[in-house]
Amino acid sequence: MSDLNALLHSRSFVELGARQRVAALLDRGSLRELLDPFARIKSPWLEAQGIVAQADDGVVVAKGTLGGRPAVVAAIEGNFQGGSLGEVGGAKIAGALELAAEDNRNGIPTCAVLLLETGGVRLQEANLGLAAIAEVQAAIVELRQYQPVIGVVAGPVGCFGGMSIAAALCSHLLVTREARLGLNGPQVIEQEAGLDEYDSRDRPFIWSLTGGEQRFACGLVDAYVADDVVAIHDRLLAILEQPGEALPRSRQYARFLDLLGRYDAVPQADAAAVRALYQGDQA
Amino acid sequence: METLSFEFPAGQPARQRAQVGCVGSGDLEVLLEPGPAGRLNIQVVTSVNGSAERWRHLFERMFAGANPPALNVDIHDFGATPGVVRLRLEQALEEVSNV
């Protein structure tokens, strides 16, 4: 990155909104949005609770091509209600993935890319949101039998809660340095474990444990890329070109359970100890 | 949360629709669609109560006597300042006029 020209002309992916991100990835002219904002399929639950709803419920779904391959891309808008996933947004993503699986059974090799900026379930929609996330997870597992389902966590929201499980089920997972990935968000952990254990305002500490670089070093994600539209696009195409034959991470649970079984929870965890644990060279 | 309606005289219908912005903190979402000739209808859903006068002044400054295109405008506001509202509206109007 010492090339000044490259730095001056790079375009941040993190700074783009959900709709712009989808447009930046799909082949030019191929994008067709499904249930766009003018369809006005928004949350029926938020306005009853005095919260202004967004016309697309914070989820953008589009079909198109990626390097000439049929693809569906779904993006969560992190700026709307913290990227929380409710009944409608969840159903949009699950439905898109189910249709992609249907395509594959009909001989059309549709792959999927999920752009995840989400704190997880939308608490105002409670069980309906949780059910929608379960449907998304089931649809990922179904589609990944046929074609890659690539998760991208770019930041700045990160990916937490039930959607972090959805991310872990993806056949490939791609992160930037801005990304964070974890089951519970920092404030939830601080509230449960106490300030001494986990200070949610200590940003270097939070990123050292849940940030993209750390997750990559621990082997919990497959690719660590710069926050750059071209770099992310090229890496997606490279994965689609050569998806590899590796067992999905969620099928490697025996290895992960063995590693976690060796973890000593008494001393305060730090980034180096966690890396060593996942890399399997610590007793 | 409040829902407000406004109407202004307008010219011919716009030729296309546009969506800009996001219902994020201090921002708003604007949806423009071609409306019946001669009328600009605006519906605002805002998280800020008691702000009807401010919206009316802002729209009057932008649209009164300006012969805007005929549109149905939907605004979903999450506490945007008048400056941000005006920028978003101008952005959306520019998109519907770029045929």
C-alpha cells in the first residue's frame, strides 16, 4: 500500500450504503433489485412501537451476475436500526437464498453473497426476527451444497448475534480490518462479565479479540482484505473461480470442540493466547 | 412519531422515480414517484414530534412558486436537521430529472 497513486484512487467499501455496495459488486448493467423500496414491504411492527420504518426494511436484495456467473447479493444496511434483522428483512434474505437453491436444482448455478452489517435480531420483533434468522441459516446450509455462499463482513457495524452464526455457516467468509465478528457484542459481554473482564469502550482491546485480523489469524474466516471496492470484488471473483474442496467450517466442529476443550478460562484472555489456541500449538 | 401531509402546485409529472438516504440517526429516506399532473404531494413520517411548522417552512422555501415536477414524495425521517433534509431532497430531485 506504499503506492500513493493506488491509495489516492482506492474506493472504500465500508463507507458505502447497502444499495451502493450491491451495485459496486454486481456486473455493470446486470443488477435487478427484488422487493425494492417502492414495493414498500416494510416492518409492520416498528411503527406500532413509535419507530420510523424504512421502505426496504434495511435489506437490499438483487439478482445479477458476478464475473458472468448468475448471483444473488443481499446487503444489510447497518445504519438502519443498527442493521438489526426483523421479520421482513430476514424473510427477504431467506427467500432469496431459497430461490437460488431452486435455481440450482433447475440447472442454473446461482451463487450468493451476503453483505453482513448487523447486530443480530431486531429486539422489537423478538421471536419473529429469531425465526427469520433461523430460516436464513437453514437456507445458507441448503444453498452451499450447490454453490458458494460467501459472507462479507466489512464494517463498521460488524456481525453479531444470530447472524454471526449465519456468517459462520457460509461456505466462505471474507473480512476487512474494520470488521468485527462475535456472538455477543462488546456491551453485552461487559454487562454480563463486568468491566474488569471486558471494557466495551477499549476499542483496541475489542478489535484485538473480535476484529477481522484476529479472526483471520484464528482461522475463523477465510480471507482478510483491504477496505477497497476493487480488492473485495476481485477476491469474491477469485473464490467463485476456485471455491476449493474444503469441508465447511461448521462440519469441522470436532476439531474446534477439541481446541476449545483445552482452553483455560482462568487467566484473562488476550489476542496472542487466543490465536495460539486456535492454531492448535498450545497445550 | 408523527405523520404529516403537505401539498403544493406543480407542473408535469416527473419521468422516473428515485430513492435516496437511509432511516439512520440524523438522516432520512426520501422516495420520489411521478404523481398526477399539477400536484406535489408530500407525506412525512418523522421520529420528532411537534415539528410540523419546521417542515412546512422548509417545503415552502423549496417549492412555493418554483413549479416543481408533479411527484408523490414519501419521507421517513430519523431526526434529520433541515439542512440534511434539503440536501436529500435536492439529491432526489436531481436523480428524477436525470433521464
